[in-house]
Amino acid sequence: MNSLNGPAQARVDLGAISDNISLLRERAGSAEVMAMVKAEAYGHGLVPAARAALAGGATWLGVAKLAEALRLRDEGVTGVRTLVGVGVPGEPWERAVERDVDLTAGALWQLDEFAVAAERAGRPARVHLKADTGMTRGGSGQDDWPALVEAALAAEASGRVRVAGLMSHFACADEPGHPSVARQLALFTEMVEHAEKAGLRPEVRHLANSAATLTLPEARFDLVRPGIATYGLTPIPEAGTFGLRPAMTLTADASMVKRVPAGSGVSYGHTYTTDRETNLAVVPAGYGDGIPRHGSNVLEVLAAGARRRVAGRVCMDQFVIDLGDDVLAAGDEIVLFGPGDRGEPTAQEWADALGTISYEIVTRIGSRVPRVYENGPQ
Ligand SMILES: *Cc1c(COP(=O)(O)O)cnc(C)c1O
């Protein structure tokens, strides 16, 4: 990502990421921790976040796409098990095999392509078989599982594949007590047993996301896969913060402050009108930076020591806030969201105001916003 400071910036507290991983390691008991760093580490920056997670004690990294894993390797994050979760037929899987990247297989075509890739690379492909235990998205359902296991055993016998893991993914772990959670846990246990009886000897069995890592010890198995909690945001807002510390603070410097008369229509569509003579500040961040346009007249920020609501529409590159008679100068810092220590909103508050989840708030902060790293590992 861009390393120039800009009018808006996302400060990323790498020490918070390391500390969050330490907390998750404690919660994980004897299980290892795979830090999920997909989607630019939920917007925090792939490589710096990965290094901070490793410094905190993560021993695996998880990404969604092949290109993300290859970028980790290209940028020197090597010697750590790294798992790719998602792909389509025809991707250059041999590049994963060559660079010691593990692959997820929930369908026969994947095993077939990974075996071909292994031949090209001249070494076995390390594969995690994915069971669909009730998420009903990726992975093999129970009916198709025996055939996938048989195909994996055959590929192992031919020396082209090593089944390193067995895994699944929860649909509702963020709703503790949801009946699907116990069902998925039971079915995963059953599908693992089937695979092991058939002869597979995985190094790791893994199921838990952040919510399960924090609330469901039975789901830890050998490895847990926290994503959102790594970045200090709670996977279960009703249950509190779990002692996690948000790593991202989004700030922008006011680009202009002006006094306007009562009755001034503000921004596109004039959806906000000043009800008195007032000071407006222009904030140089917009939906082109990942500020949701649905936040028009809704989101709050911290400016001149108090909360201010977005006044009028969020534009592509900027939005406006109404300061009343309070004073701010061009160049003064405005905090859009952060850990909340200084009275600024949190990403969770923004998510609540918009009817979404904190994941989306941080992940969508765009590549135009430079990430400024603080408290990094030595
Ligand atoms: C994204 C992801 C996770 C992490 O989920 P969180 O809710 O962010 O903890 C875990 N496992 C898989 C397979 C994922 O895709």
C-alpha cells in the first residue's frame, strides 16, 4: 500500500495486533493460531499485519486467494505455514506448491488440479480437505465426503498430495447457543473420524473462527483461525470487547473551514441545511477512500473535541461536518474512528449506525488511504 502520508490516513497499531494474538493464544489453549490476513489483513495491510501477528505468536497465516499468499512469499514472509482458502479452476496452483503454500480442497476438481500442480512443481501439494458441516458455502457436504477422502488417499498414495489438514467453517458462531453451532461441531467430529478411519493422518484439524476461539473451547482442535479479533474488533458485539484492542485509527486533516449563513444547503442534493450561522469543516475522505455513502447524515467523527455528524452526502473524496460555533483550522486532525480512547467512534459504532459489521468498515478502507504503521515488532 501507499506509504506517503496523505490528507487521510489509517494508523495501524501493530503492537495491538501482536497483543491481540497473544490474548487469542491464551484462549486457544494448546491449539496453534492461524492469523487470518486475507483482504489486506482486513484492511490493515497484508505484510505488516502478518509480521505483527507472527511476533504475537501466530504460527500459521490464512488468506483467501492465491495472489495474497504469493505476495507474502514475495515480500519475505517465508518459513510459516500459509493456507489459501478460495480459488477457481485453472489458477497457477504450481506456484503455491513451489512456494510451500497450503491449499484448501472441498471438491474433486481441486484435488485433481493440485495433483497436476504437484507434478509440475516436482513436490507434493499440501492440502486441507474442507468439510461443509452446515455453512452451505464452500467445502464438501457429508454425502460427497467419502469420495473426496478416497480421492485424497489415492493422491497421497501416488505421492502428489499430502493431506495436511481437515477443516470446516462455522455459520453462526457469533450467536453463541445457536443450534447450528453444536450441529456443526458434531458433524465435523464425525467427518474427521471418517477421514481418519479411512487412513488420512492430518497434522491439524481446524474449525474455529474468532467467535468460536473466544467462546467455544470444544471447537479449538489443533488450530484456531481468528480474523476480526486479530485486529481488535469483537466478533460478538453484544458480548463486549473480550479485552481486544482495535488496531486501526482512521484520521483526516481538515482541508478547509468556513463560516456559512443559516439556510445553506450542504453537499450534493442539499440533504443537510444549516439551521443557523455556523462553521463547517471539509474532511478530505469519501467513498473513494471507503467511507460508506450510506453514512451521509449518519456517521459521527471526533473534531475539535466533540462528536460531529456528517452533514449532507458523503462524496467521492470528501464530506462536510458542522461545528456550530466551535473552531477548527485547516490542517487540524479529525478522528473518524479508532479504539475510542479519545472519545472517537469505534468501527463497531460505525457498523451499528450503518446496519453492517465492523469487518466491512475496516476492510473497505481503500488503497488510496496510506497505512501508517506504529509500534511494529523489532
Ligand atoms: C475469514 C475466515 C476466518 C476468520 O473469521 P473471523 O470471523 O474474522 O474470525 C476463519 N476461517 C475462514 C475459513 C475464513 O475464511
